Amino acid sequence: RAKTAGRGCFSFYDAALDAEVRSRHALVRDLREAAERGTMALHYQPLYAIDGHTLVGYEALMRWMHPTRGPVPPSEFIPLAEETGLIGTLGAWALRRACRDAARWPGALSVAVNLSPAQFETGDLPATVAAALAAAGLPAQRLELEITESLLMRHPDHALATLRQLAEMGVRIAMDDFGTGYSSLAYLWRFPFDKVKIDRAFTHGLGQDPKVNLIVGAIVTLAHALKIRVNAEGVETAEQMAALQHHGCDELQGFMLGRPVPDTSLAHAAQVTDTAQVTDTVDASTAR
Ligand code: C2E
Ligand code: MG
Ligand code: MG
Ligand code: MG
């Protein structure tokens, strides 16, 4: 194709492609090193009950501070980790670290960990989860695993069997980014979900388009009829929060309530009512 554009164009195209391939190679090499050395980080974003005040847990979100490039967003390195198989190492590390951190949190705060479809392909996911819980001494009920519809589309039978195994261990299962994939409704009765997380595209559409309010209301009605709890992601305004309260959502998450922060700067100590367990109190506003 580029040959017809002349010699100069061809070598330019070639060089640009070459640079891209080499840059990608370098990034994969650095990601492998970070995965093996365990130099990634987990940040935690608070999950609040629908009142917007009662802290119920945190979602663990992976962070990569590259030594020369600076922070690389998950939207960039997670797909890379999935393509190269590094997600197995990274995912197991995230499970261990999240369980270990959560075991030190006060009360019954839960921790949610995102899983990639590739983590279901190795076949030992329940063993990896069980080992992470045991090493941390965290009750299974305090761990929530977030999966997406793409997992169920790729390997419905194997995914179903694995999810049932995990649910039997007492771990809770949430469907992330709900409403953005395909056939969401069929999966709701085939898989043992405890929670659906309404994608932030819907949250942002609230008050913008009356149809979005109708859809969110219908999701809540349907989920509740199936005894599934509803989280709304991406809450950024008081108007969105009021609409979600009106629709009867159970849980809120978003920059308005709290951004993802390192474990060391969590605000849970100030939020938990059982103050007997609280050793250091942190002003909740510092984490917002
Ligand atoms: P997700 O699981 O849907 O996580 C929520 C994302 O929404 C996070 O982005 C969070 O920072 C962002 N967010 C939270 N509140 C707001 C808000 O009010 N407004 C906006 N605009 N965004 C908000 P983040 O941390 O960049 O992660 C992006 C995605 O990367 C995650 O989406 C998840 O799918 C994936 N990811 C992150 N950590 C992990 C991990 O440990 N393992 C796997 N497999 N995937 C991960
Ligand atoms: Mg998530
Ligand atoms: Mg996710
Ligand atoms: Mg999501």
C-alpha cells in the first residue's frame, strides 16, 4: 500500500511503525519488570451507601508509576497486560495486596477487586482467591470481585462454573460497567451476581436525557426483583446523586464522594461508627 506513495513515504511510514513497535516493546518490558518486582500500586476509591455518608467499602484500582514516562493509566496498561499474559501475575498480586490492606481496615468494610477475563482462563482463579484470603486472614464475605460482560460472552460455561465456585466460597460477585455490553439481561439470571454497577455513562446522562432516567429506574427495579444490589459509578454532581436516590440505588461511587487514593491516606477511620476500633483519625476531606 505505502509502496505506491513513493520511496520517501514508504520509509517514513516504516520508521514510524518501527518506532511504535519498539516503544510498545519497551513498555511491555517495563510492565513485566514492575509486575515481577511488585512495584505497581493499588489506590482505593470509597463506596458509599445511598445516603452518601455511610462508607461501606472501597474499590481497588491499579496504578503504574513508570520511572520515566510518569503515570500510565489502566486503560493503557491493563489491555497490554491482557495481551501479553502479564495480567495473571498482576491480577494475583492485586488480590493479595487488596486482601492484606482490607484486613487492616476497621469494621466490616469490603474491598472490590477488578478481574480480567484472562484470569479465568488459567483455571486456578478460585485457588488464587482462596490463597489471598487465607494469607490476609480476610473473611471471604468482605471480598467482592468485579467482572464484565465480555467474560461471560467469551466463555459462558467455564465462567459460570468458576463464578459459582467463588460464590460458594462466600466471595461476592459484581457486574461492572453494566449496560455498556451486550445481552446484559440474559446474564442477570444465568449468573449469581450480588451487585450490578451501572456504568458511569448512565450516571452522567441523568438529567441530560429523560430516557436515561427511565433506563436507570428500570435497571434498579429489575435488579431488586432479582435480589441484586445496585451501585452507580461516576457520581460527580449533587443532581446525579439526588436522581440516583430517587431511583432507589443502593450504593454510590464517584469523584464527588471520593477519588481513588493510596491505602495510607484512606478516610475510613473518620467514617466508621465503631470508634473503639479506630486508632488514627483522618479528616475525611483530605481524601476528597
Ligand atoms: P472500572 O472498574 O469501571 O473502575 C472505575 C473507573 O472510573 C476508575 O478509573 C475510576 O478512577 C473512575 N472513576 C471513578 N469515579 C469517577 C467519576 O466520578 N468520574 C469519572 N470520570 N471517572 C470516575 P481507572 O482507575 O482509570 O480505571 C479504569 C479501568 O481500568 C477500571 O474501570 C477497570 O476496568 C480497569 N482496572 C483498574 N484496576 C484494575 C485491576 O486491578 N485489574 C483489572 N483487571 N482491571 C483494572
Ligand atoms: Mg470496577
Ligand atoms: Mg472494571
Ligand atoms: Mg466500571
